[in-house]
Amino acid sequence: MTTDIGDARIRIPDQIKRGDLITVNAIVSHPMDTGFFRTPEGNPIPAYFIRDVVVTYGGQEVARFEWTSGISRDPVVSFTLKADKEAPLSMVWSDNKGAIFKHSVLISFGSA
Amino acid sequence: MNHRRAFFRSCLVSAAGLLAARSERLLASTRLVVDPNDPEVPNEEVARILKGLFGDRPIRRGHVALDMPLVAEDGRVVPVIIESDLPMSSQHHVKAVHLIVDHNPDAHLAAFHLTPAIGSVAISTRIKMKRTTWVRAILETNTGEVWADYARVQVTLNGCG
């Protein structure tokens, strides 16, 4: 499977009850170049990496990550969230060239 | 989770022997580190980062578990898990977790700013490591306390170029 830079996925549990502490897994496709490597032809590969990640839940910022190119290619991150309302969970990844990548999932509670 | 904790403890036990051999040198190290079993501050860069983040506050060991492999064959992809038993209430919570890799080109690798809405500190990601070194996970609470855990990771393949 090929992916474009900025393609993102957020994985949350299938069944969520109000008040659950859920684990959120997120991945975004990005080269995360450090600026220290060269191409096989010897040309330097400039630094190109995600440096800011903002997590919002129902429009409220719940976490913010400052990254460097020391995060591995196609960055993954997981964290917990207290699921206390039915609302979108959104993440915005920003890279050092000014590109912004967004993805959202809806936190909703089963009727069971 | 239990497996990870058990692994984490086994890491600590193996690290203890290494630390004992170095304790004399560690005792003489910078005052930024308060516990003789803590890794010494290896260079100006790390000293500057710690001073900038935490000032003169003591960096105590506890309330954080940094879980990493003892040996990382590929320095381009090294898993990291950071957990804490500290509360995440509006009165008392962890407001930031800092990840510092002593001998990486950009030693202050990541900062995770948190709010009580996330409910607990359980962060995982994957990082690059240039060579064998100490990794520091240091968290700061909203009341100004600073807690840390350390892991020494042996790196076989340089992941930073």
C-alpha cells in the first residue's frame, strides 16, 4: 500500500462507554528527514519533519506535542483520553515546511 | 501492561550493575542530578536543556516509568513507552513530559504537553537514536514538581545519519 505524505489514521476502540479511559493510536505518513542523510548520488536531503501536533476533543485542546526529526519516519503516537462526551477527536500535524495535515474521528457511546 | 512492567524491572536490575561501577564518577557530577544512581549530565547541551526546562528544581527519580529496549538493533526505529502513576485532576496533574536522548544531534527530542482531559499519562511513540546512550523521560506537574526515569539503550545501527 502506498500512502501520500500527510495521510493519517486515528484508531479508537469500537465500543466506548461514557467515562471510559480509552487509548488513542495515531499515525501520519511523513518522511521525518533529519537533514543529516544524503541521496545515493550524494546530494544532501534537507530536514523535513513534523514539529507540532495538536489534539482537540470537542473543540478543546487536550494535548499538544512538540516534535523534532528524532521521531521515526511515519510518526506513531498513542495516548489516553477520558471519553466523557460525544464529540469529535481531532488531530492536526504541522511540518517545518508549513504543511498542515488534519484527521478526526467521532467519539460516540453505544446504546448497550 | 504487566509484561511491559516486568520488562521494565528487568531493565532496571541489569542497569544497576553498570551504575554501581560508575557511582564514584556519578557522585562528582553536576548538581542538576540529585540521586547518585542517576546518569550524569554528559555535556553542555544536555545541561542547558535541563536548566532551561527545570531551572534549579531538583529532578527526582520516581512516578515515571520509561520503558525502552535494552538493545536497539536499528536506531531508526526505537520504541518508547512513558507512563506515570500521578493523578490527572484539575488540581494536580502532569502538564508536560520531556524526552531527552543524551547523544542525539537534537537531544531534546520531544515534549508532550498534557491536560487533565487525557485522564492518565501513557504515551508511546518510536524514535531515532544515533548511538548507545541514556534516554531521559522527565515530567513536570502543574505544581512545579519534576520527576524522572532513565533508560540506557544500546544502539547497533545509527539512526540519525
